[in-house]
Amino acid sequence: EDDAASFFAEIVASVSDARFDGDGRFVVTRDFLCCRTWDVRRAREPVHAAGVHDHLRPKLADLYEADRIFDKFEVCACRGDGAVATGGYGRCAVRDAATGLALDAELVD
């Protein structure tokens, strides 16, 4: 089981997208399960990490078999208001880049 967890950890931790925020102080990265905010002045560890697909963690083997574990998701850093947005599989997450706090968002078609 540890070998399988290690195998999947490497796959899901691969960064699929990265963006600078509006003022260039933060870099926001996105991997399969998480969105992380990094302060470029202290890049040892992320300032904030927010799970986006935590509910899929127990299903990684099934996602691997269906080739869905290789799906890539983008992140958007909004200029001016410090918000970052990401999503996937019908979910959307919007957070403040500096604080990591969730922001209200409305999805429109």
C-alpha cells in the first residue's frame, strides 16, 4: 500500500499550471489535488495550500486506470483584487492569494 501511495503521490504532485498574482509577490501553482500560494520572497514552503479534489484521494487507483489522473487543471490569478481561481470536474474554488481565505464566487454560463 505504501508503494501505491508513493506512486500516486508523485503523479498528483506534478504542477500542471502556475501564475504570478497581479503584483508579482505570489506565485500560485496547481496540481491534481491542490492549489498552493507561494511567496516569492520565502519559497521554502507554500504560504497557503487548499485542497480542490480531496474527495478524490481514495479513488486515485480508479482515476489512474481511467487515465483521468493525468488531467491538467489551470489556475487564474486575477489582477487587482488578489484573488486566485481554479476548478475542475464541476467544482470552482476562489481564494485570496495573500490570506488563503475562500471568497464567494458565482458561476455563470
